[in-house]
Amino acid sequence: MLKKLFQSFRSPLRKPQQHVRTTPEVLSGSQHSLQRNQFSRYAVNIVERLQTAGYQAYLVGGCVRDMMLGITPKDFDVATSATPEQIRAEFRNARIIGRRFKLVHIHFGREIIEVATFRANHPIDDEDEDSNQSSRNESGRILRDNVYGTLEDDAQRRDFTINALYYDPVTERVLDYANGVHDIRNRLIRLIGDPQQRYKEDPVRMLRAVRFAAKLDFGIEKHSATPIRPLAPMLRDIPSARLFEEVLKLFLSGYAEATFEMLVDLELFEPLFPASSKALEYNPTYTHTLISEALANTDLRIKQNKPVTPAFLFAALLWPALPARVLRLQERGMPPIPAMQEAAHELITEQCQRIAIPKRFTMPIREIWDMQERLPRRSGKRADLLLENPRFRAGYDFLLLRESAGEETEGLGEWWTDYQDANDSGRRDMIRDLGNKPDATGQGPRKRRRSSSGKRKRAGVDGAE
């Protein structure tokens, strides 16, 4: 897949398509493979009701694209000439959401169908711009996008050609305004209009290009790929809360490993994870291996319908930047566990300036990292206490990930694997054996000092059993 992607970057230059057609290519039911019964019956019902009420309405975007590729869509979107207020008047179970991009969600139990009003291009002159409907910042990024227009306007405002396909389940026709069917057949991600301008309008489109390329196993068309590297720093201006949602889409869609490779190649990884990007420079083999293996495991779990926690994912993405910080603090005289905690706090605080990771994830991240300092300390009752820790499993899995990436732990992962499988007698023997050799921290068992009267003296909290 990546070979195909990189070949597409090197493909001969062709003049980019600047505008969509005002008259679409119309594919009748005999010219495509789509059937109305393949789509959500609720979405089809919405289209029919809106059309009956006198509005234009179509199934649009990803659900049409995915159906053409034989992929089951995760959601179904509708585009219509009706305004959000008119849509809400037609459906009692409708809610208007959003300010930057006003939409309507129509609820059918647990299923939600998203309905959007046809959008138009923003006014060219600032004087014609109504801040309640549309606004841009100095770099051209769209801050508000509620300028409504015609179906043709809406097609031109779509980001990629493969997302500008409109399916009418009543007539079973497909309207193709931007040669999207052609690009689906040729497996290409191509922006509609001038790529540089479209990326400046919304830099997140660069991430969407990567996400679609990874998900669909498509290449990114040359003109659409060329501006990405010079414009990648614009991602730093995107609100951190929005980037958190985008990063989850990038890495929790089942194609995280391929996505990571593309982000690095297109220089999009650095604006998202600056500290980890530096780690890729000074320790490339270890950093790349650890992150790739974590993402490959994430992809496998998603494929097997197993749960995936963003906390473990972010812990892996950020970990390569952590050890150097811990070492600096230890060199200043800070003990290992406090050094780990302080470095973790510093790194996560910095990262949250770029991607607003919620506290419900940052706390487990720190606990997983903290466990890496605690797992080597197994003497006495510590091993059993660690087994009872609710973060033990995540910490143990993370230890195995570090070892698989080439980190030397003197067999610590194998020891913990055997300890979990051993019976009580076997565990006591394993703990006893630790007294005869140094543990993974390089330290042997702590000796207690006795007073001249033969009574024990406490050697501090860590020394007390």
C-alpha cells in the first residue's frame, strides 16, 4: 500500500482540476452497482420526506464512496436544499448542532443521521462577508461556514472528488460533479479546486487526505500532495480540542500503522507530536519500531473487534520522548520514580498544548508510565501488590512493547509472564531467587541495619517490608 502511495507522489504532473462541473455526469441505475436497500432505511426515509416536502435531498459523501468500493459505511449523511430550521420543522426528532458548521442530527434510537444544508463558496471580498454566516482568519482558514447555496455550489465546496458523489435513492441515480467515480476507479485522493487554497481554508484537510489514503489504500494525487509539507505547520493553529478528535480518527480506524508512515513522510507528524518527532530524529530505530508495533497491535485489535484505549495509544506515541527527560532529572539528583512522575507531567502538559488529551486519558497514561519504574521492584510483597494494581495489565503489556522494540530490561517481561502463570509456591521461589542476584534496576536486596542491641532499625519507607 505505501509503495503505491509513494509512487503516486512521483506520478507525472497534470493540470489540476480547478472547478467542478455545473452539469454533473449522471449515472443511471444500470451504470453503477448501488442499490437503495444497501443504505440505512432511516437515511433513505429522510431523503424521501424532504423531496416530498419540495426540497432537493441526496445521500452524499463517504457512504456513497464506500458502497462503490464494497465497504460497509459507518454512517450515512444527507445533503439538502432545506435550511437547518426547515429540516427541524419536518422532523420532530431533529436537533440543530454546531456553530462553525451548523448541521442537523436526526435521531432514530441509537442511529443518528446527519443532514447538512448545501454550502456555497465564501464571499471573495471581506466587505461582503457576514460574520454570522462566514468568516476567515488572516491565513485564509475558515472559522465559520454557514453560507448556503445550490447543489452545484455544494459539490464545489466538498473537499475531495471521491466525496462529491450524490445518490438519489428515489431515482437510483448518481450525480458526479468532479470525476469522483473516475478517481475511485483509479484509487486516487484528489482535492477539488486549488489544493493550496483548500488546505489554507482548513488545514485539517491534510490529515483527512492521509486518513482516506490509508483507509482506502489509495494514492494521493501529485498536485494534492505537493503543498502538504510546506503547509504542515498550519496545523499548529488548529484548536487542540479539534485535533484530539482528528487524531482519534487517524489512529483508531484500523489503519494506524500506515497512517503513521504517511504522517512522517509528509511532515505532518511533527505539528501533532513535536517531542516524539524529535525522538524520531535522535533515536530513529527505537522510536519508529516502538510506535509502529503499538499501532500495528492497535490495528489488529480493531480488526478482531477487541477494545482499544486511547490512553495506551498516546502512552506509546509519547513514550520515546520520555526517557531522556527522566534521565536529566535523575542526573540532578531526583530519585527514579519522582523523576518519572515529573517528566511525565512536563511532557503531557506540553503535548496537550497541541492535542487536548482529556484528563480521563492523561491519568492512565501517567499510571502506565509510572508502572515501568515499579515493575522492576519485585522483592518481598511488592510483586503481589503490583499484580493487584488495576493498571498492572496495561503496564505489563507496555513493558513487552518496549522489549519488542529492542529495549533491554534483563528479561523483566519474561519474569512477569512466568510469575503470572506460577502457583503460590512457584511465586515464592521466584521472589526468593531475586535475593541471590540483582534485579532489573541493577540493585540487589536492601539489607537492614541492626542496632548494637540486635533490634531492627527502619531504613526508610522503601526499605520497610
